[in-house]
Amino acid sequence: MTRKFDPELLYVECHRCGQPVLWRRGMTTKLLKLAKIDPSTLDERCVILSEGCPGCVPDETTFTTQVIRLNKEKDGRSSMLAVAN
């Protein structure tokens, strides 16, 4: 059985300030279509980076974005788990 990844679940982060970016439902799918990126090529290792956000650039309304695929550790070690305080 093949799993289908929902592109709307991609994490979006501001590349400038590091804060999560929330946008309206369907925006990720729309951006992927405009960029001609096939959603079936994406998985849980992919994130979207925004070159700014309303929090750090309040006068802007549009931002350049890019899809990034995170790699596994090069030496084969497992990544450390993130811990929130």
C-alpha cells in the first residue's frame, strides 16, 4: 500500500526570524501548482521556507518561498529528537 502525503501538512517557517507561518487552507497546494512541483514527490521531510513573514516584515504582503527537503544525518546516525521546554 502506498501512502499519499497531504501537501497542506507541510511545515512553513520564516527564514528570517524562524517563526512558523500560518496561511489559509489550500495555499500550499496553490503555490506548489504555480511552481510546477508535483505534490506526489513531497514527503514528511519537506518544509517550506518563506523569505519573511508578517511578524518580521509587517509592511509586506507577499514573500518568496522555497521547498526544502531535509536530509538524514550523513554519518548514518539518527537525528536527535527535538525537545520543547
